[in-house]
Amino acid sequence: DGSTFDIKSTGACVNGASFKIVDANNITGTPTITSQTAGQNWVFNAATGTVTLGGGLTGDYDGNGQLDLADLNLQAAAMANGGPAATYDLTNDGLVNYDDRLAWVNTLKKTWMGDANLDGEFNTTDFVSVFTSGKFETGAAADWSEGDWSGDGLFTSADFVVAFQEGGYEQGTRAAVAAVPEPSSMVLAMLSLFGVMGLTRRR
């Protein structure tokens, strides 16, 4: 219920040091753990109730050792609530916004905006997946796998804008430097999108 606890160590804290929240089942969501020592990063594992110093995977907000859909959903919630920046601000500008989402997708996950299934590529399979959710322009809450790539909690045309701006459609896995597609390939991408939309509506 928003309670805050100040936990003090009786010895030196080094990477790998941990403590356990015994009654972890009573924790709703992911607790915010902020160290008073600069540079310390404590990671909470919801499955075990263990909080570990260092060694955590940046962007792994639920502490399960993977960069996955659950982390993007937690990030979207943080964007809507404005933080906490100590956990979700990947660009170090003191804010939690779309720039941090872009950093998670591009830099940490090394994939493209639009990669709905997080397999490392942005292609027709992702379009089929998001339109199957049936949430496009309905106003219904959506997550990354359902087309909310911008992180505003909805699946709208704005999500296609941010996805196509990167030029990753049908480019395979993300290269070290993503090349902007030629106009002809962009036209083909948009035609493919409209084809998927038409197929979905006919069904």
C-alpha cells in the first residue's frame, strides 16, 4: 500500500549480496528499490522474493533474468505514471518516456520497434499477430504484443508511425547501424500493411 522501508546493511555490500523478503506473496507489482549509495543496483526477483545487488540485467524490471514482454509492460506503466526514474530512466535525462522505450528496444533488446513477438525481426508475422488481437483503433487497452509500440497503452496508427520511422520492416535482425529503407521498400511495406488490415477485416 505504498509503504516505504529503510533497510540498513551491517556489513560491506558487494555484487551478489542479497536479502530475502520472507512474505513476498503479499507484494503487489514490483517494488522500487533505491540505494543511497551511488551506482548500486538492486534487483528484485518476484518468484523468490530475493533482492540481489548487481549482476542484474539492465531493463529486466521483473527480475526473471530475461528481457521480455513483461518488462515492456512494466515500462509502459512507468511511462504512464512518470517513473520512478531511478528504475526506468534508461537515457539518464531524469524522465521516463518514449526515449527510454526506444533505448530498451534498440539498445538492450537489440530489435526493432514493431517486433511484436520479440523474435528480433519486424515483419509480416508481427502484423498478423497484432491485428489478431482486434484492438486496433478500438480504444481498448493494449500491450506491446498487441500493437502498443509507442507505450501509451493503446494500439493506434501512431504505433505504425513509430515502427516505420525506424526502417526495420523486413530488414531481418537489427544491424549495428540500421539503414533507412529506400522509398520503394517503404511503399511495399505499407502495401503489405494494408493487405493485412484488409484480410483481418474480411474475416
